[in-house]
Amino acid sequence: MSRRRATTFGFGVLALVVAAVCVRLGFWQLDRLAQRRARNAIVQSRSARPLESVAVLQGQDTTAIHWRRVHVRGVADYAGEIVHATRSQAGSPGVHLLTPVRPLDGEWGDTALLVIRGFVYAPDGRTFDREKARGDDTLEFDALVTSFPPRRPGAVTMPSNARAVRLLDRDTLATLTGHPLAPFVLLALGDTAMVDITKPARVPPPSLTEGPHQSYALQWFGFALVFVVGFAAFVWGPRRRDDDGAPDEPPTG
């Protein structure tokens, strides 16, 4: 095999492999888009259901209650409150207040509900005036049912603050709050505007946009096309130059 043919063959294999990887990544992004659309449909469907008392969540499968809207009346335990550190909202650094609430509706025993009560401004992502961030002893609010995220590696608590966490691990939070916790997290709904930075503003619910997955898929398919066209140009460009530069055969006869 000549050197030129070997180079062409090697470049062809490389272009084919890279184009195949780009196509695979493009379909992966389309799959993520389909998952996002399916999740959005579930969120919209369950959020549109009539508001119910939090008592209806007792004993239900957490996958069935995720994204439902409930009304909560309960007693807040501010002494057991934890902060989810290094959060941001509207471009400002701060924390999410994780407040254990003992519900007054239903038979919950010793179990408390972990409520994301709101966002408080904190320049270092940890420190704020806890006393000013307190609410009423008895709270009443609407909430969106969310889930504890899957367990992730790494330290849950922050060495610089015993009441601050990096991850929402149910077992660790139960120990820190001093309460057995229900197997779900409630996102308190309401005004998300930060009128007073010392007071908690509600955390916005998850966005229902489709995200950038479709544009990413088109980019990956575009990259695949670039490699295929580039290989074609590599092969046919020199051949055309050779054909155009070859001398004409002398006439016969």
C-alpha cells in the first residue's frame, strides 16, 4: 500500500470513528430531551391536581407523590433547622433553610417533614442572622412534594459549620435535626422576591423548560457531518487537482 493510500485509509477510519461518536452523542441528547419532556408532563399533570392536605401523603409510594401540591399546617422546629449551603438565587449567594416541621394534620408520630422553607442571602454561602430568618412557630403554607436526591460520594456536612450541609442525605439530616424524617422533601411555595435579604424568600419550583438538549443534539450531528465532508474533501481534492493538471494526450491519426 502506497503512503498516500495508507494516509487516506487512516484518516478515513479516524473520520468514521469520530463521526460515529458524534452521532451517538447526538442521539444521547435526544434521549435526554425525551426524558425532560416526560418529566415536565408529569410535573404539569400532578401540579394541576387539586390542592390536598399533606395528610394524604402518609404511607404512599414516593414515586407516586413526587411533584404533587399539598397544604401544610405544622409546628416548626427552628432549633433543629439546617442550612443547605452555597446556594444562589437571582444571582445572589446564600443558603436554603431546611426546617423540620411537625404536621398538625394526620398521624405522623415522631416523624417530621423536611421543608425547604426559603432562600436567605449569605455572602459566604453559610453565615446569616438565624434569629431574623425565623418565622412563626406554627406555619401554614402550600408546598410542592420533591424527593431526596440519590446518595452521592463526598462529605455531607461542612467542616466550617456544624449546621450546614453540602448534600441532602436523609439519614444525616435526620441525625442533625433530631427527628425521623418523612421520605420526601417539601418545597414551600410563595413569593420568591427578596424584599428583605434577612428574611427567607421562597425558592422557585423547578423550571419546565426543555433545556439545551435539542440544540446540543444538532451540534453533535453537525460535527459528524463536518468530519464526513472533511474526509470527502481530503480524498477528492488532490484527485481533482491531479486530473486538472495532467497533460492532454497527443492527438492520433
